[in-house]
Amino acid sequence: MLASDSPLRPITPVLPEVLIGLVAFGLLALVLMKVVFPRMERTFEARADAIDGGLARAEAARSEAERLRDSYRAKLAEGRAEAALIRERARAEAEQIRAEALAAARAEAEAIVAAGREQLAAERAAVHRGLLPDIDRLAAELADRIVHEPGPIHSAHRGH
């Protein structure tokens, strides 16, 4: 039996159904292209803009953070340099004060030593002046004793 002889033709489409299907497909395609696809495109663009905007804001925030970090580091370095300069000035000033104090102490010590030497020389001269009459008197008494009193020296000379 041939397929064309059978009363049912399952593969052959019915022309009115095909026409209705084509019209329905055309209307669906038209609605999709005119209404749905543009809305979807706007949604995708809005989402892409939001992502790009978020990335741009994140990049701007990162740039600002880097700028602030660099500014902070620069101020920190400046502060450290200033602190080092202040410390160096303080060391130099302390060294100068120390040198001045040491010079003043040496000068004072030299003045005290000089005054002590002068006082010692003056006292020595006063003692010498005070003892000269006593020395002369004692020397005269001793010489007189040696000459007038017999002693072991005189007796040793007499025996020979």
C-alpha cells in the first residue's frame, strides 16, 4: 500500500493550521522584538552600567585611598625628618651647654687652685717671717750650748 492511498495523511500539514501557526509566530516575534527584547536590552544595559559604575566608584575610592595613603606617608616622613632635626638640634645644644659648663668648671677650679696657691704662699711667707726671729734665736742658743757645754764630741777630742 502506498502512503498516498491511505485515508489519513499524518505527515502532510493542514494548510489553515500552518497559516494560523505562521500568523501566531509572526505576532509573537513582533511582540518579542518590539516589547520584550528592548526591555531586556535596557535591563542588561542598566545592569552593565551599575556594574561599570560600581567598578568606577571602586576605582575612584581606591585612587582616593592611595592618595590619602601617600599623603599620610609624606606627612609621616616629614614628621620623622622634623623630629630627627629637633633631636639633632637638642643634641648640639646639650653638647654646647656641656662644653660651656665644663669650661666654667675648669675655670672655677683653676681659680680655686690659684687662690689656694696664693693663700699657701702668703701663709708660708707669714710663717717664714714669724719663724725667722725664733730661728735666729734658737740657732744662737744652740751654738752657744755647743760652744759652752762639754759633750761627747769635746771629751773624745780631749782623750786623744
